[in-house]
Amino acid sequence: MRINLTKKDLVNLIYMQIGFSKQISENLIDDFFQTIIQNLSKEKSLKLSKFGRNPKTKKEAMISERNVVLFKPSKEFKDFVNLKHD
């Protein structure tokens, strides 16, 4: 069974784990995704380094090479990234 992680889930996780208000948590998520979208529209690629770190404790965690995270963008996301932004 596959469970989707939504923006609302991410906002609630930040709210619960870090203690930011829900509005600040939502702004943080929006800014994060906006940065990704801007980079993708300019550079056409994205690499998230040092992603295996606990943001609360700053402790790094090794991620097994056998585990692979895949991202398949929706058609709407692809269309948005490929738009010419002035």
C-alpha cells in the first residue's frame, strides 16, 4: 500500500517536530518548493546533497546505497517548470 505525503503533512510535521507555527511552517514549505521550482526552470536539474540528516539534532545518517528515492513529477509540475518565467 502506497501512502502519499502531502504539503499539509509536511506542514504538520514541521509544526510538530520543530515547533514553528503552522503559518511559518507553511511559508517554509512554500519557499522550499519555490526555490526548487526556480532552480529546475533555470538549470533543468536538481541535486539535494546531505539529505540524510536529522534537522532537529543535525546528526547525519547514512543512507544505504540500495535504497533509492525516485521522484516522478506530475504533468502539471512539468508544464509549470517548462513555462518561460520572465
